[in-house]
Amino acid sequence: MEQKHFRHELKYVISYFQYLELKSRLKAVMRADAHTDADGRYRIRSIYFDNYEDKALREKIDGVPRREKFRIRYYNDDFSYIVLEKKIKDSSLCMKLDAEITERECRQLLEGSLDWMKRHPSRLVRELYAKMRGQVLRPRVLVSYVREPYLYAAGNVRVTFDSDIRTTLYHRGFLEEEITDIGVADRPGDMVLEIKYDAFLPEVVRCIVQTGGLRQQAFSKYGACRRFG
């Protein structure tokens, strides 16, 4: 099993023109992620969990330094690979734990049929079961966006541009073929730049980002999408 550890995470909201400039410079030193399609992108859909008191949302808004969120994630509307994830934040550090689940298991979970979870071989699935029972966690919203990722070996750096961030509002159907949602960007063309790395950020990447005059900020796709319901 892969050993999980905390990584640094930096976020910036950027314009489309800043994206074009940064992409041009980053492509000169970084490689594209092999999991992307022909245009170097893929679509991510994440089903986020929260309780009736919106614990995860309130902790984000209140700036609680150490917090966690559970989500179910799949890619390019392909239900053959579905992952349960737990993201742990500790100030600017983050760690992600994950466990693959089947489409059948996912549909059972979303429908509230949970007994299978307490016997699951994954500790993460069993933990979510306990918190769905004890904290009354439930699926709250479907967050969708298009990701364009780049990699740099030194420092295990991953730079991603996330665009077309969308929310399903009050829609409560999940894992559907047809999805009705709306965009959440404050300005047309706005994107989210995320930089994740281990112990250090290589100077070549740092210089490219700093050249753009970007201002680091706390941004949550879940928080942005929950503004609408």
C-alpha cells in the first residue's frame, strides 16, 4: 500500500489570459499527465458529503486549520472507476486517502443502503460508514470541472488548471448520465490554479508562478458550489 503523507497546496484564482501565459511557460519545463485525453484535459465529478449542520462547509468558512471532507470522484463520466476520497487539510498542507469502490457499491451508498460498508476491506469505507451513522454525513452536492494537469519530477510537483466549475444546485440525483448544473465562476473564463508539492517547490516552477504576479488565496470548489444551495 502506498504510504500517504502531507503535501503543500497553493491555490490561485486566475483569468483566462493569465492561464494562457502560465501554460505557455509551464509547458516548457513540465510534462502533461499521461491520464489526460487528446487535448490534455479530463472532466472530474465529485459528490461531496456533509451533515445537516453543514459541518464541512462551516469549518471552511470559519477557517478551521485542520479539517476533513469526504467525496466520491469519477472521471469523464465513466462509472467503471469510482473512488471514495477523504481529503485532510492542515493549514496549507493536505493529504488525500482513497479507496476504489464499485458502481454497485456507490449506488447503494448514495441510496442510503449502508450495511455492506461495515464489512468492507477498506478502512476508509468503514470510516465513512461510522461517520454516516454517527455524524449523519450525507451526499450534498455534485461538483464538476475540467482539469488540465502538468507534472514536474523534482519535488513531486503537480500543477493543475481547473475550469468550467459547475454545481448541481438543489439537484439530489447522483451518478446520472444526464446532469443539469450551472457555472459558479464570478467572472467568465476564471480558472483555479493549484500547485501541490512535497518538501520543496523547485525554483524554476516558483519563478514561473511568481512572474505572473499571482496572489495566493484560500479557494474551495465545494464552498463555491454550496453558495447556490
